[in-house]
Amino acid sequence: MEFCNNKKGLALIFIAALILVAGLLIVLGFSMLRPDVEQEKRLETKEIIDKASDAVIGFASINDRLPNENEFETLVRNSDDVWGNELVYWADDNLDDLTSSVCGRSTTDTLVQDCSSDETCAAAEDIPNVAFAIISGGENLNRQTLVDVDTSSATASATIQTYQQDLTGIDDYATGLNRAEPYKDLVAWMTIRELKEKAGCSSNPADDFMIITNSIPYGNINKSYTASIFAENGLPWPDEGAGQGAGAELTDTTEPDYKWCTTSSLPLNLSFECNGIDFTGPVPAACDLASADWQQCTSLNISGMPILGSEGTHILSIFSMEDDDKIRMKVFPLSILSPNPLNICPSYRLWKNTGNNDRDAYEITGDSCITDVDEDTEITTSGLITLSPGETIFQNNQQNNCNTPNSSATFLDAVLADGNEDCCIDYTDSGPPDYYYLVDRTCP
């Protein structure tokens, strides 16, 4: 009997040992499975955040702005993560109201700092120009990520600091639990450049501010000249007088305005014009952010009438700047052509237009003296006598005498003066006594 009792005792001990081992295995199994379960929940939450991001992008592609907080809640299908935390949505203040334009903007006032394993965030990686961010409070049900908004500036600047998963001692968001513990938040963000690309703002990369004018026309001596240079795809400057060099109030509020500057001089008698302001003055050494020589307008214009001495090719370096201080430069060759003898008139009619009422006498080579010519009167008697190739016209201050001329002008002088090519010229006085020359006029 004692032998049998010993066997029963050993059996009970064996059964107890089996139960203990099984319990340990079950506990160990659950502890091994727990990380897989939590990882699965994290993946599910990331998928929820991704779908919410897609909804925000879709909204932006249709409305050219981001949804506000209330619109986000109705826009996304699931606004909670798998642990029941409500997703936190942040949209940059420049992008979520009715006056915003995602496609018209290149910068934002939101910065993400990736602090990684540094709980002090002293050596964080900065990701600027963030358009929006979505935050999940994670498995510990304790939101630890703060959107730090600086309300002291005219436009709020926001900073979002993120950390690597499970970094200990983190709780930047004091509202709520306010409990420093391993970091469990899941945070996703998108920059304005990524958003513009995904929203289909342009077929080109988002960073495509450029001077779109490729060339400017050539000019001719004594002929009216105009040219305009444009830029596009940048962030326009506001349509207001401040910060436009001369401070003039803008009149055109329909077209985008950029700022313009040049380090080049124009040919004689041409000028730069921007918003009606002539800024052809001392040429700056550089067109950079520190320069005070920028002028704001829709296009940089060149106008005037090139005169003798400006023939040849002139190299113009033109700079344009958008509102986020991005500068583009393009070089334009401007060719001023010498008078083309193939386009000259066969002969020219001339008028006295000296600015005084004294009567003068004129004589054209080989013709008789034309006397008593009054102010603004045709010298060449309505075309019966004209200035032809190889001829010279002589002027005499004495109204009845052509024997001692005081000045003269040649057929070539008339060719150079006839800017509108209508074959009509004024014999005029430039100011000093006895100094006369030919200038263009319109035929009556």
C-alpha cells in the first residue's frame, strides 16, 4: 500500500508540473503575440491616416484649397484610429480658407521637426513648407504631439515635433493626460510641393516659377520700339502700393504681379517701365534680396525710339522675383539695326518747324531759292520740289537770300530722321542759335 500511495503522490506532482508548464507556455505565447497585435493595429491606423490624406488631396484638387477642421470631419470616412482616438488634423493657415490657393503658393508657415531619438530635439531635421498634418494619439491613448502655434506674428507660424516610436519621456501635448511616457503617436504630413504635384496643379514640377518670355524684338534707328517681358507660375505679390520701389498704387489687379530688376543699361533713348514708372536710372551692381531696386508690376516693359549711336547688339540681364523671394534671371540680346537703305523714300517733303516766327529762305541743290518760308509751312511747296538722293537743303536766316546759308541737311539726314517712313520731315531748331537738324513728322 505504501508503494501504491507513493505512485499516487508522484502522479499528482507530475500533473501539477504539467499545469505549471502549460501556464507558462500560455503566458509566454500571449506575450509573444502582443507585439504582433499592436503592430497590426499600427498598420491599420496608418492606413486610416493614408485614406484621410487622400481625401484631403482630393478636396484640394477640386477646390484649390485645403479643408478646414469642420470640413475634414465630414470629408473622411473614418476620423478615429483603431484605439478610438480622434484623428487630429492641422492645415496651414495660408491654405484652408476661401481666399487660399494651393496651386498659387510655394511656401507655408508650418514646420515639422523630426527629432528622431533626441528627446530635447536639439538636432532635429527641419521639414519646412508643410501643407497639412494628421496625428493619431496611438495605443497609449495619450496624444503626445503638439502643434505649437506662434500667434505673435501676423500669419501664424506652426511647429510640429515628432519622435521615433517608443522614445521614452515624451509628452509635448500637456492638455489631456499630460503623462511623459514612450512615444506612441503616429504622425503623417505633406509639404506644399508634394500637395501641388498630387493635386495636379501643373504638368511641370511644383517649383516652376520662370521668366516665360524667350526673346524680344530687334529695334530700328528712329523708329518707335516696345517690348514686354513676362513671368509666370510663381507666388504673385499682393496688389497694393507698399513695397513696389516707387510706392505707386497699382491699377491692374487682375494679372499676377512679380518684382523686376536689371543690371544692364539700355541703348540710347530707350527706357525700362514698370507699372507706369520709369526706373531707367543708375544700374545696380546686383539684383538680390538685399537690393532696393526692385519694381513690382505684371510685366517689365521697354519703350522709346533708338537714335544714332545705339546700333549693335546689347545684352540685357533681367531678374524677376516672386513673393517667397525666389529669383529667376534670363539674358536677352537686344539688337538695334542701322537704317536700311532699301526702305528709304525716293524723295522727302520738308516743313519749317524751328519754334520761332522768323521767316527763312531755303534752297535745294540745283533748284531756285525758296523765300519767305513761315513757321510750320512746307518748304518743298507741297511736293513740287523735294529733297532727293544726293541733294542737300540749305537754310538761310535771311528770308529773301540763299547766298550765305546758315545750316544744311542732306538726303541721308532725312533717311535717318524718317522713323515712320512716310517721307515727311521737319527742318527744326534744337535750341542753340543757328543749329538746325531734321526730325520725323507725320504727313498731313
